[in-house]
Amino acid sequence: MVNIEFIKAHYLQLLTLLQQEVSLNQSTQEFLNYVLLYKNKFSSAENVDNVQELREFLRGANRFADEFSFSDQNGSQIRALIKGLYDLLNKTI
């Protein structure tokens, strides 16, 4: 089972990267706002219902990310963090 603190750390890393991206490209603010909607859920990802919901959110976030042009500097890391979070959540059950 994956440590919840590890999941939170990955999520916070994603937020930090997205905030950096917004400073480079204001058009990505909408994606950051979307990811911020789940901040409280990632803080309490202990129960199975939250894990399921977070997995669904990350699937949607992955698709939604396709609508944005991220910088070369951050784009691959953003996508890797989304995928990594999804993989971590799959290991929690």
C-alpha cells in the first residue's frame, strides 16, 4: 500500500509545476484552477471512495491537459506527474 503522504507530495509537486507554468503561459490558468478543485480530496485520500474519485479526476485531468500547450520546460513533467499520481492511486487499493 502506498503512503498517503507520498501521494500528497506528488500532488503538491504538480501544483508547484503548474503555478510555474502559469507564470510562463497564462492560458494554462484554467487547468491549474481545475487541478486545485481537488486539493482537499488529495489531503484526505485515505478512504476507498476518495481514491476512486481521485482516479476518475486524474483520467479527466489527463484528457483536459491535451487542450493546453505547456512549455517545453514543464510539459513532460506535468504529464509524468499526472500519470504517476494515477499509478500511485492504483496501488492504494
